[in-house]
Amino acid sequence: MPLLSGAARVEGEPSAGFRGHGPGGFSLEGQTHQLRLEDDGARLKILVPLAGLQTGISLRDRHMREKYLEVERYPDAVLEVAWSALRLPADGQTTDGTAPGKMTLHGQTHDVQVAYRISHSGARYQVSGRLPLKMTDYGISVPSYLGVTVKPDVEASASFTAERT
Amino acid sequence: MSLDARRRRLHPGLALLLLLPALSAEAYPWMIRNGYTNCSACHVDPSGWGLLTEYGRAQAQIAIPTLWGKSQEDVEPTPGIAYGAIPLPSWLNIGLSLRGAVLSQTTSQGTTVRDILMIADLRAGVTAGPFLASVSFGYVPVGATLAALTNQPRDNLVSREHWLGVRVAEDQLYVLGGRLNLPFGLRNVEHNTFVRSSTRTDTDSSQQYGLELVWDAPSVRAGLMGIAGNFLIRSSDPAIPSSDYWEKGYSGYVEGAFSNRFTLGLSSLATHADRGLTSFANPLIPDPFANGQDVWRQAHGLFSRWHVGGPWVLLAEADLLVESASGVARDWGGAGLLQADVEPIQGLHLILTGEGLRQFEVTSYGGWFSVAWFFFTGCEARLDTIFTEYGVPGGHEPSFSVLGQLHFSM
């Protein structure tokens, strides 16, 4: 049985984001609280609108949106995972695992491995997951600004609570 | 008379005045508000403070000043320095820091008012591939004697830092040698807070010569310095070699970033000198270790930076202090600081600080309310009101200071 039906909804404040690194100890985190789900019964789609990603400095956000992610052309990051690849917990239980999925970003789609954790409590499912990405695989230029160049490998993550109706 | 003995003879009120002037050059741990847990992207010194890199100079235009109706997205940072008037190659970093102030201080002996030139430093540095170098050179009319190149009672030329370095392992491992800031605790701007003055780890003049290893990775940063001494200390007593006052030992920290909003660090310092310098953390009591022989000084503690959310940042540090010398009973003490920095609009900081000190068997405590306004790129106006109850034998001696400053940097 799929985790979510078409009537399922995201509860509370979801979050999605990424963490990247630059030279030395430089790190960069982006986060958005916009996330939506689509479920056709066979596959779960997690869609994250990228226009809302914030890194703490809005000029950097603008560069990220306009120069690197090109969000006007590619507004969403989309992760698709087959229900059959997920191990769902019984009520009151939590499961951890990895599952294959397809990540679409910047107009390109690649196979990925998603590490996930799902906690089940009544009609609520608390879901978190993370996956490694190499931005150059998706045709995204490596961000570089005044001597600080971000490494192409980043970790993307998302967490949300869904309630099945 | 030795340098230290000369300092010991200061009238307590004058000693207090000498202690207060100089918020140090720029070092802003509250930049964690912008997600910066590490310092090396913006500063030539990978542990933070002072001279800015090309990236740091851009952040100083984007993230620090009030933007007067513009948003950060509208800012196009000017290259080079002097608002773009002087271009610089990316490997060369030059900076200027000018800080002047008016200080009013009220003690039981009355109120004094005076103007102070705190800092007039020119800095230059190189970040060329794996090679780094940094030097500062400046003038101070009063104070900063531990960084003085000249040996005058006042009007000295100072060099707070001068060092060479190399970085390897994807810029995560640094080896630095020369006159360096001691890696310990918060590198906060208020150099006369108890945690900085009692541990002698401020960035005003407490740098020492030595060799430092710095590890600068995304989730952990650390520094460990072998201290060879402050070679700029000179004894004015021919019978006492200057080297007697040079501390040898280590200072270091390790700080974990549990997210881009919270860090927790551990610091440790232990030094030995044949003769002890005077502590100015509490200038109203005699330091039993001043000019003492075979002096061991230790400080060990925790520090933390936390972006609580929105405009709020909390900074905290607590240190254990241990000092011993030949023929002097070992002194156990401690120093602590808790500071809240609120930035309701970009560039305007409302800062509340509470601090305490237990040293030489008396307890001191104090509170600061400060307003710092970075009203334009490279320009800061700051007002500190500082109330301190200095511990003295049998009681406390209150002090109330108002310090107004103008700071220009580029």
C-alpha cells in the first residue's frame, strides 16, 4: 500500500536544502520550506521549488538562482522513488534504508541512491532523506566568486511530515 | 626597572585607563548569523581577525553595513580597496584600520574624559596558491606596548602580527610561523573583556611568536600553536634579560560546527616564563605573579557561537585559570562571558554582555550595553557603556565607562 494517497498532505513546515563545501573549511547551506508531494500509487515524487532557496546572503541567493540553477527555466528539483523500493515501518516503528531513485535538476535526470528514515505514527509519517549530488553531472556550473570556488559535490536533503487521509 | 615593574607602578586609575582604550581590530564572531562558522574564506588569518581576503572584502560590502534601502541583491561589490579606487590583484590583500574614541570614565576617584587614537594600522598580506603572509604596521600614542616595535613610554610603532605560512591538503591544513594571534576561545572584538585579558589572548597586543598548525575543515576547525615568546617585550632593567619574560608553551582550540548555526569549542593554554608579566584583567589589585619567578600560567575552557534565529546570536566562553610561581601559592580562578548580539536591521548591532572574573582571590563582574552601527561600507560608529565591579580586598570598586568610537577600515 502506498505511503500516501492523492489526498495526503504535508503537515507542518517541511524543509529541503543542500550543503556544499568550498576551500578549507568554507561551507554553504541552502534551505527552503517549500516542498510538495505527488503520488501516483507506484511512485512518490518530491518536488522542491528552487526559487525559495536561501543561503543567508541574498546576493549569493540571486547568483545561485540566476547564474547557476537558472530557476526560471528549471524551477523545481524533483526526486522520484518507487514505493516498491522503500521499506515502510509498521505503526509505531521507524525504518532506515537506502533506495534507488531518479533526480531531476537543471533539466537533467540521473539515477541516485537516497538514504532515508521513515517514522510511522498513526496516520502520520515523518520522512527524512539525503543524497549526494555532483552539480556538474546536471550541467550546473561550479560556483566561483572572488577566489572561493564551491566543490561540485553537494549533499541534498529533505524532511517532511505527511498525513494520510 | 623592568618593563613589568614599570607597568606595576602605574596608578590604579591610570592603569584602568590604559586597559580600556582599544577595542581591537575587526573580528566578528557574530558572522555565524550569515552561516559562516569558519573564518578562512574572509580572513588571511585562517582563525579569523584583521586583514580581509578578496572574498572577505566583498562580504564587508554585502553583509555587514546598512544598505540604506538597497537589498543585498542590489550590491555590486567594488574590487580592490578604497571603494574600488585602488585595484588589487587577487593574491594581494591590503587593509587600513583607523579607530578613534572618546572615553569617559567614572570611578571613586572622579571622572576623566579623554580622546584616544586606538588603532592606526596598515596591513598587507599575500594569499598566493599555497603561500600566505601577513603583516601589520601601525602607530599608537598609548597602550599596545606588548606589540611595540619601538620602546617608548608612548607614541610607539606597533606590529601586532607578522607571519608567513603555507596551506596544503585542499587548503585545510595550514602551517604558520611568526608573530601570531594566540588560538584560544572567541576571537571577539572587545579585547578588554575578562576572558581575553585574563587569558592574555586578545588581538590588540597579546600576539606571540611561534609556530601554528591550523586545521580548517567544514565541520571542525582547530589551531595549535607552539609559543616561543613575545620577543617584543623588552626589559628596561639591564640585570633582567628580556627573555626572562618570554612565555613558552602552547595554545590551542578545537571547535566543532554542529550546523551552520551552532558551534562548540574547547581551548587550552599552558605557558612557562622565568618571570611573570602583570595581569591587567583586574588592574586594581596587585598581581602576586608579577615579576615572580618560574611562572606557570594555564587556561582551559569552552566557548560557543549560536545563531539562535533571526537577528539573535549568542556568544559564550568560560575558562578555568590556574597560575603558579616559585614561592607563591597557586591561584585558581576563572573567567566567563555571555554576549547577545541582536541585529534588527543590517548593520545595526545591539549588544548585551555579562562577564565575570575570579582571580587572585577576588571576584569581579561587569555588564556592557553596546550599540555598533556599520553605517556605511568600512565605517562603524560604536558606543559602549560598561559597568564593572572590580574585586578588591574586602569589597568591590565600581567603575562606569562610556566609550564612543569611530572606526574606518578598508
